[in-house]
Amino acid sequence: MNTFLSTSNLIGIVHARIGIRVLLAAAGLLATTQAMSAEAVMTTVNPALAPQQERITDRTIHRDYGVYRDTQGRIKALNDSGRRVADYQLSKAQCWLDVSFHEYSRNDRGGFPQAALEESQRILTALEQKQDPGWQTPLVNDAEKLRPDLWTRYDALKQHAGFQCATQQTACAEVELVHAGNEIRDAGWRHAKPYIQIAEDLTGAAEQAAEKCAPPPPVPSPVKLTLSADALFRFDKSTQGDLLIKGRKELDDMAEKLRTGYADVTGLTVIGHTDRLGSKAYNQKLSESRAQTVKAYLQARGVSVPIRAEGRGMTEQIEACEAVKPRQALIACLQPNRRVEVIVYQDAQP
């Protein structure tokens, strides 16, 4: 490390988390990044920084700033395509980029800015190619592995039920600890200590966030209610005028149960089924008509959630009744196939 920065100033800079996004914006370079198309970003190769001995001209430094700008653009493109900023892998790519630019701007003539940049680029390339970048954090530039206790806590965080709320802090804490390992090797404890403190602070924040993050409640399985079509409708009929007294009573009871007996119903699907007697086209139409009739009846009885009605005709038989004769016996045997199913969907409970 050639340029000296006091510990107090360094803590202020690091705690403020002045990332490359802010620094590049201040330099007037991020506007170009924001204009880049996602296609252009995705095809970007992984350019390297200029060799240390060449970083002495404005032109070379401007060129290196362009490398940072383009890498930041790749992060933005991935975020724009749907990957969350707080995603563990994208956060780690951002943190590697931030520490690389931080050390570059402090005139670090060692290999850390390039090594950290390459790790950011490696993660981004994997994400762009829909691959898993892995969950290990390498000790780039031969950094010392400091604080085994913190690494143990990172492993525990990744197994925590609330890790989804602590991904960003965990990723950046790991990067900062490697950052500290590079500093202690190059410049000694005094230069490493502020980054170790940052890693500790981020680790504590990650653990608190994970503890406060309740796992998402399980979504209840849909409930299937089955009504006999023979109890609902006159034989081979489907309109509201064809509903039997017993069928109306069953639907009234169902409507009352849907309004009061289920918590947080979000929607219903009504499915009509027929037996195998008759043509495929006729049975399809009959099943659709019965489903629509049940839907309309429930809505008229105060069921206000969205209801989808569909018919499946003779495609989902329960009883085959092969070789059953005479016809009346066959009709009786096939009775379970003539049905209307109501699928109840519910929200997850807190």
C-alpha cells in the first residue's frame, strides 16, 4: 500500500459504504452505464486493469475507470433482468467490485484491485450464463485467512432459516474479511483492523436480520370438495332450472362454508365431470355447463372470491364399469364419474 490513509478516515469511508456506484456517479461515468443495453453488457468480455506501472497517466486511469463502469453495468443488467440486488451472489459481485475500486482509488499498486475485480467478473459471468458461481469466498491475492470464528458464523448463516434476509450483509462481510487479510499481509495490522471491524459489524447485522426473518408460512394445499352431479341436477341436465332441491341445499351449505368456514380463501375452481356415455363433444359441453351453473349459484349466494369454471367431460373417470349390463345397471355403476368438484385455494397463514 503506497498511499497512507489514517485509520479514522478509513473507518469513515468504509462504514459509509461508499460503493463504486456512488464514486462512478461522482466521476460522471455512470450515466454511460445506464444507457448500455442488456445485450451489450451480457456479451462483455472480462477486461483487466492496466499493469500497476502504467497507472500514471489520465488516459490509463480513465480507461481503468471504464472497466469498472462496464462491470457495474453488468450488475445493473442482471438486476434489471430480475435478479434482486440483495441476492447473495449479486451482492458479492458488487462488494468485490466496491473493494477493488476502493483500493484502486487509494493508489494500491499491489495485485488486490485486479484480483478482486476478477472475482466480481467471475461471479457475473456465471450468473449471465445461468450457472451457479458457488458459495465459497476465495482468498484472492494470497490474502491471509483471518478470524476463523467469523467464517464459522458465515457457514451457520447460510444454513439459517432466515438467511434470505441476511444475504447482502453476509456476502459483503466475507469480502471485507478477505480485504482485511490482504491488508494485513501487505501493510500490517493497523491497515487491516478497520476492515475486520466492518466484517464484524456486518456479521452481527446479518445474524440479527436472519433471526428477525421468519420463514415464509407454508401455503395450504388446495381443498377439493366433491358434489354428486346426480344429487345436483336432473339426469343429463345442467341449468339452474334443472337443480334438484337436494342439490340446492348442498350448494347453499357449501356457500355458507366458503364464506365462514375457511380462512383467507383466495379463489375457487369449479370442475364439471361426466360419465363415458354419449359422445365426447356432448359430454364436454355438458360438463362445462354444469360447472358454470354451480359457479353462478355460489356467486349468487355471496361467494365473492374469483371463481374459474371448467369442464373436463369424460376425461377423468373414477369407475370404468367394464362389462356392466344392462344399461340401467351401467348408469348406476358410472354414477361416481358424474360429479362437480370445487377446488378451494387459501392464503398462507401467519
